[in-house]
Amino acid sequence: SCVRPRSRSASVLALTVVLVSACSGSSPKTSYPEATPAAAGATASPGPPASAAATSTKPSDGRESTPKAVSPPVANPSSASPGVACEIRGAPLMGKGINLWQNAQGNPAVASFGGQPVPMTAFEWPGSAGAGRIRVRTAGGLRIEGWIDAGQLPLFTSAEVPIVPGHLWLAPGQRVHFSGASNGLAVEASLAGPVTQTFRATSPCSSFALDKRPRPAWDVPGNGRGYLPRGASLDLRDRPGGSVIHALQTGSGLLLWSTESQGGYVHVVYHEDLVIDAWAAASDVVALKQGETMDRLAPPSTATGSARLSMTGQPTVVRAVKDVPLRLTTQEAGKPVGFIEAGSEVYLVETVLGWTSVLPRALHILPPGDHSFWVPSSEVGAGAPGLR
């Protein structure tokens, strides 16, 4: 148990969240449970009938009056489109200052992010990137449900996503951008390096994650031979002499591998940001000497340091023994914006008139703007039922 913090004046303590970033050659591996994909589907409100009904009245003199058309109801242009159910999980690194909004459109914000990884589930997606926000539920200490602008939520492939089925895929662990949702997610990936091209693909929700997962290792065939494209474009075919299935825009250092050739064509494979399994004309590639390879630089990686709370004196840390409602106001009538999760730790920052402001120990989710996260002091004092 902790000692009830003494009430202080309403003067605001100076809080500074210091983010420490460090670069390293590799990122630590973290395992997250795979989400069970929800059945994707959209629902829409029924619209007006195809033709408006007409009414006719007869005056007392017996003459027929001109029928008057009944105007159909006008849709509210500000109403949001129904969302698409699609459950995707992860712990994305959310940029400092990105807001978590209360509604699918407009204000206010219910929280902001502190530049740290935030465990969350995204479970409702707009029909297109410009049609609204993505609905999420955070975890890892604070459970808050809200909406994130579609362009601000990181998204990665967690499995091979087909571009040309059977021949060309986005590799697992590739950063993509959300473009739409219906039966699965439609995404776009802009690659730079050995392949310099933008790809678009659609795949089930189970093919994606909110953070980058480790990419499975691929072993070069022991008897494989390396090939380089001759030009800046390479036609990929479905079989020797077959149809062109994709014109690949290549940069420098695209090293293809092959163990098979037939009728002037080479069966090439590649496993990096793209996965390629196709045929190319032998005249379009240059064979390296048997056993010769190329040195390739591994892409840089970064690791984010943990956040630190700077304040006068030693902050008190308590652990929740049950879910505790969290508000942005010191009013009992104020609607909770979320909960401190049972088992999580929070800092007790200050106490004012029976209310105590708190922050999650991870500092991954912060109050929006000039607000604070408040709980009744009775929930965080010595012997309080909620925290200890």
C-alpha cells in the first residue's frame, strides 16, 4: 500500500517527458499474440426509394390538380460512413503529439501519444483513407478507446501479401500505407533501393500487424547462380516465353537467384522487401560467375529509449488492483475516457480538492493538450480499493 499524497495547491508542477533515442544494429524481438481476424464487411443505411411518390388532390370544382412530387430525404453530409470490421494488433511506435480522438470526425481529443510503443488493437476501419479515422483500443496500462487519423497509424505486413498471385508478393515486415477496407485491407507500399516502385495490394486482415515482425530467414540455394538485371526495367513472366505479368523497376544491387533455365529464359527468385518467383528472358539479365555473390548492406535500424518523468521531488508509484475509471476533469459527473488497467503502475502527480492526477509509468499515453488524467483521491490513497 502507499501513503495518501498530501493535498497541494492547484499550482501545476512542471512535467517534462524526456525521450531518449538510440541507434543500434538490431531491434529486440517481441512476441505478440496473433489476432483472430474478424469477418470483414460494411453496413450501410438504406437510402431513399428510387422514385419519389406523387400525390394528387381534387378541388371542389372537380378539376384535377397538378401532381406534386414528394422530395426524398436529404442525407446529412457530416455523418460518417459505416466502418469495416477488421481486427489488427501490435505495439506501434506512435509519434509524440499524435492525438487519440473521441469521435470518428472532429474534436475533442481524449489522449495523445508520447513517442513510445503503444500496445493496441485497431478494429474498425473506414472504407478509404480519406473517409474517416481508424477506431482503436489501447492497452499496456491505460485502456482508452478512440480514433486515430488513418495516415498516422503504422501498418506492416505480417505475411506475404500477393501483388501478382503465385509470382510476386510484398514480403513480411514491410511498411505499408492503408488505402481502403472492404473484404480485407487495401494497402500501398513505396519501395526504394534494389526495387524502386510503388505497389498496391489487397489481403485479409490476418496478413497485417501494427508493428514490424521479424522476417523469416531465406537460405540461398546451394547450387544457385546470381543474376543482375541489364537495364532499369525487368519484365517478369509467368513461364518460359509466357506473358509479362509485371514490369519491375530496378535500382542498383538487385541480386536475383536461379537454379533453372529453359529455352532462353531463367527462373529467378528474390526474397527481400519483395518476394519474386518468376521467369525472365536470359537476354535481360547478366549471370555472375558460378559461386560469385554481391555484398549487400543491411538496412539501418533504430531503437527508441524509454521515457523519463522529470518533476520536483520523488514521484509516488502505485499499482492498480482493479480497473480504475480515468477522467479529464475533476467532476464526478464527467464521463470517463478510459481506465487504468488492473495490475498496471501509475505515477501520482498532484492532488487537488479530492482528485489526484496520474500518468502511466510507461509514459506512452499522455493527456491531450493542457488536460490531466484524474481519478478520485479516495481511489489512490492509503488503503484505497483501486490502487495500492
